[in-house]
Amino acid sequence: MPLYSNELMGISIEIERIRAQMIKLVEEHGFMHPIVQQCSGQLDLLLLSYYQLDKQLKLKGLEEYAY
């Protein structure tokens, strides 16, 4: 399995962990609580990392087939 795939899988697992944590925090504190907002920010960063890495993987795959 390529390194990128392993990294994507790891980020995906972390995204699901943080998402579940955020749902629990929302149920306990409400949407606007600072701890929920912090968790949401973490989730945003993970999602950005995932999409950037996925894009790199796709571009690399296209480059390999171009030659």
C-alpha cells in the first residue's frame, strides 16, 4: 500500500474520532461552547489536510500516466 494511502487512512480515522468527540461535546455543551468551537477547528484542519493529500495523490497518479 502506498505511503499516501496509509496517510489518508490515518487522517480519515482521526477525522472520525474528532467528529464523534465533537458530537458528544455538542450534546453536552451546545454548539457555541468554546470547547466545541476548538474541536470544530481541529476537524477543519484535519479535513483540509485530507483533501490536500488526496489532491497530491491524484496529481501524482496523473503524472505517472502522462509518460
